[in-house]
Amino acid sequence: MGTKQHIIPAIKTMKQFEAFLASGYEMGVLLEVHIAQLKSVFHYARRHGKELLIHVDLVQGLSHDEHAAEYLCQEFRPHGLISTKAGVIIKARQKRVLAVQRIFLLDSHALEKSYQLIAKTNPDCIEVIPGAMPHIIREVKERTGKPIYAGGLIRTVDDVEQALAAGAVAVTTSNETLWRHYNG
């Protein structure tokens, strides 16, 4: 359940949302959105033929648990959900939307805990943060067999290319210069 896009725009502001709507990208990630904005955001996205992943942990005004995941799936029918929380990922799978487990690579202990979490949640994809660590992207892909999104601290075209060469199917980024470079 990967993507054909090498870049998945990560949308932090309404200005970025407008840029995403005007782009050739079919899919983007909603970050830092207020619950009250979701209805209009999804309305405009659908009018423009866009699919949205919701980063559940960053929706303001909503709990970050399986109940929130169920609400989001029923009310907005997103393309998928991204979260660090096991309950959200499990609920996303139950609701048959793309389930993206976000993991933070702080140190070896965090990586091992992440492997345990992935075994429990069985996500469709894994988002590796920071994504500017090609050797770890390769390891996570080999060890889990899951498609990998690389995100966080991706600043240059070279960072994107290294992540993709290491096995990431796509890079999530809020860097609009990279959005334009890969030209949606």
C-alpha cells in the first residue's frame, strides 16, 4: 500500500493546503489541523480530486486514541491515518483505511520498541522519523517488510534521493521547495 508519489506533501497551514490543492499531487498529509477545519478541508480536497491522510496525533481538539480514529474514519473517510499510537493504527486497519505507524528513531532502544509496536499493530506502512537516515530506513524495511515513508529533517533533493535509494517508497515533507522540485 505505497504510493506512486515520491513526495507526499505534509500540510501544516491553510496556505500550504491551498498550494497542495493547486499542485499535481494526488495525496497529502494533514498536520496540525483543528477539528473544526476538517469538514471544509475534506470538502475542498474532494472537489480537487485529492486524497488525505490525517496525522491523528496532531489534530487539535480531538483525543488521540482509537475513538478519535473511528470518528475520523466514519465522518471524513480519509485515505488513511498516521499515528504513533497502537490503538489508532489498529482501528485504521479495522476501518480499512491506510494505517501508517509513525516511529521516532531516537536511539537503539527506541528502534527495538518500535519493532515490537509494529509487530503488534501490523500497519500498512511505516513512517520513519527522522527520514534523513538511509541506513536505518533500509534496516526497518528489511526487518518489517513494510513500505516505508521517510519524514523529518529531509531538507534537500539529495536527502530525498538518499531516502528513496535506501528503500523508502516516498518522503513526507512540508518543504514546498521539494514539492515544486518533484512537481507533483
